[in-house]
Amino acid sequence: MAQPDYVEGRLLDGFLLLAAGGSGQPEGVITVNLSSLQIVDIAEEDLSFFNNLDRVDLSDNQLGYEHLLEQITRLPRLGTLNLACNSISSLQVGAGILQSLEVLDLSFNGLHGDVLGQLARLPSLVWLNLASNCISSLPPEAELVGLQALEELILDSNDLVQFMQWRSLDAVPHLRKLSLMSNRVKRLKDDAPDTASGTTLCYFPYLQELDLSSNEITGVSSLPVIQLFQSLRVLRLTDNPCTRGNATIPSVPSVAIVCEDIKPFYMKGNGCFAKAEKIPGMKLKMDSRKMKKVRDVRTHGVFSRPRSMSQLGLLDEDANALVVHWPGAMSVNARAMSAPAATAAVPAAEHMGTSQSKMLTKSNQEDSSKSTTSISDGGLAAIVLFVSGILSDDLTEEELDQIFRERKQTIENRFEQPVAEPTSFMKEPQDAATKEGL
């Protein structure tokens, strides 16, 4: 029975990018996370619409063909690409593609050492992760010259045992950090030094940090080539025979040896219960003893109401005034002189029209000269009267009862006033002929 020529999985197209980017337009997609979606192929014609896409995470999928990067080159501004945990065994990189790519993660695939010769065609590559692949040797120096911008290279968990297997990395001009963890390295010795020119050997002129943790190094005497790294400042030897247990930490002139305490893999955990790191920064400290209580600012009796305030008026007890704000008109400041509680009257608001002359009416108050009101001529729809003493604690129960009864009576009188019935098409017609026709 013939096997099908297709692979079951998901296609990466424009609709999937829009959904992952959280945008309705391709121009609004900047970062997408497409990890663990069983993607097997890419519709490269859709990628050309996403001109602003900068970060793409395609880790833990089923991508495995060698022209993968040539498809992704349709993204002109791509700067970070994660292809970890796929099935990539080889890559073909054409000239002039992915000119903006700076970060590339190809860990946990099936790549071999010749992949670096292809990746050397990426001129802007700064950080490259090739951990957990099948790399046992690297291309010659002439094929690695193109990695002009590369500063950090991770080659953990491969098969680079001898120094000669990765010595060609000396051709990478700006390599500053190199990691060779878990490569079964026992010693670093230059078995075939090039001394034909008669000059002093010097490897990796810009390399500052070398990580040889989790290898099989027994001592510094097994690393004679380290003396030829003139710019080396940090050498990591964690989890090696020379640093385990009570072994004396070796020393190298002008190089700091880093040996960190490690735990077994079953004690490390995944960090889900670890406390979040505190973000350094200046914290604002407030001294409550130096804080002062302030009151609202009012200018000429005009009260600026906050957006969240719904009441029409605000009682200013200090100024003995009620400040009222009417929508569409200027504020009213009704100020009352101090009056005896026995002569306190009920506040009233009567609609008097929009003419320029306003009439002030007061009920149950003998002296009208004790209250003054500022009214605008621009069409204020109501007059508010306020008499001090209503909210005073000196009022007796009889006085409060009288005030409430008068307020209740005023409200009932307003509700009992006749109101013109609005016209409606549902109203029963008066004409007999029309009524008969209906």
C-alpha cells in the first residue's frame, strides 16, 4: 500500500499570524508565538504582507525541510527567530536573505556542523544557539568569515571533544562568549599548532568568556590552550572533576575561574515556585507627618465639579454657602447670613422662565434681606435658596419635623399640578366617521 505524500499538521498562513498577533491588520502584528501548534508547512506568499513582524517563535513544531529560512525571508524586518525543538537536519541559506535577523535559536534539532557554513550568510546574526544537535566538527575558517556580527555562540550538548574540532571558530572576528557545556571535553590541547610563520600563537582575540561546565576536565594542566586566549577573562568549570567535592579550585593567570554549586537534575525543578526577582529602582517614600490636609480650591464662588461627581450642589460649611452647578449655565452661589434656627425656611427652587429679569420667591421666611443670590442673565433655569441652620445640630425635633412636612407638601403640590397630555397617534379619534372606519 502506497504511503501518502502529505504530512498531517497545520499550515502557517496569514490567518494564523493575525490570530497569534492579536491584530486585524498585518501591519499591526509585531510579535507572534506559534509554539507547539503542530505546524508542518508555511504559506510563504502570505508572509509578505507582514512587513512589521519582528519576533517569531516556531519552537516545538514539525518543521523539517532545508529551505525553511528561504521561506521566512518574506518577512523583511524579522529580528528574532526561534526554531528550537523541530526536525531540521539541514538548512539552505541563499545569499541576501534575512538581512535583519540578529537572534536565531536552532537548539534541539538534528543539525550537523556544516550548518554554520550556511548560517555565515546571515550578516546581522549576533546570537546563535546550536545546543543539543549532532555537531561533531565545524567548517574551515574560510567558510566562517561571514559571521562578522556574531558575539555569542552556544554549542552545548554536542560532540565537540577535541580543540581541533572547533578551532576554526577563531575566524569569527567578534566572538565574545562561547559555551561548550556537556561535550565530554577532557582536555584542550592544540595538537597541530601553526608555527610556520614564527610568530606567537594567539587564538580568539576577542573571546572574553568560555563555558566548559559539565565536562570531564581533571585540572588546569589539561587546558594548555587557554594560555593562548589573550582576551579571556572568565572560565566556567562548574561540574567538572577538578571542581567537584572538596577539590581545590584551580587558578589561571588573569582569568577568573567560576565554579557554582549545582544540584542534581531531580532537585532543580522548573522554577515555577521560585520568587520573582525584585526589579531595581527608586521607591517613592512618603512621610505622613509632613502631609497637610487641603480643601477644594474655589474662585469667586464658582465650583468646578469633578467628572465623577453627580450632585448639583456642594455645601461649603466653612464659607456658610451652598455652591450649585447647573449644566448649560454658570454656577450659583447662594449665601445665607446666620439666622436663628426657629426662623429657618425650606429651600425651594422654582422655574421662572429664561427672561433676563428673575423673580426670587421665598415661602415661610420673614426677612428676605438675609439671603443674597448671584444669578446669571444668560438663562438660568432655577433659583436655589439656602438658609443656614437646616443642617445644624441645634434644631429641635419639632423644627425638623416641620421642615420635613413642608418639604413633603411642596413635592405633593408639584406632582398634583395639571400636565398637558402629549399628542399620540394611539389617541382615540373624536370624529364618529373616523371611529366607524377604524
